[in-house]
Amino acid sequence: MAEEFVTLEMIRTHLNIEQQYKLEDDYLLHLREVAFLVVQNHICSDLATLQGSKKALQHCLLLLIGTFYLQRESIGTSSMKECPHTLGYILDQYKNYNG
């Protein structure tokens, strides 16, 4: 299901990974699935059932994948900073408050 939103090629482009570099493909696909679940849980909706343009959700998935890829270790709470307005702002527009 996640591949309908974000392809492996899109992820490589977003992360500036050359298309012929394939050594991390399994890891990138794993991150895509995790990001997909995080977005679904955040908006309390199945992404497959949403109608209309999904470009903003696609961008959120790429942002999350990029964050997970670049920050592979846990961050201590003292140094943790919330990403201002990007993910929360976009995802809250899709949130299902009835679910």
C-alpha cells in the first residue's frame, strides 16, 4: 500500500541517493512502511480510503523517511526539537476526529 504513495525512486531522489545505489533498498523500504503506519496512526484513518489529492501526504511520508534515515539513533529528550509546522500542520488537515 505504501508504494502507491511513495516509490523507492522518489525516496532515493528525496535523500539524494543515486538511483543505481541499491545497497540500502531494503532499509529504505522498511522506513517507508514505518512512515506509512505513523501517518495512518496520526490521522486516525486508513490512507487507502482517503479521497482527493494525496500530494501533501506523499510529502509527509518523504519528510518522515528522511528524518528516520538521517537520525538512525534515539535522540535524548534534552536535545529533541519538534519539526516546526511541517508534519503536524500537514497531517492535522487529514485527521479523522470521529475515528
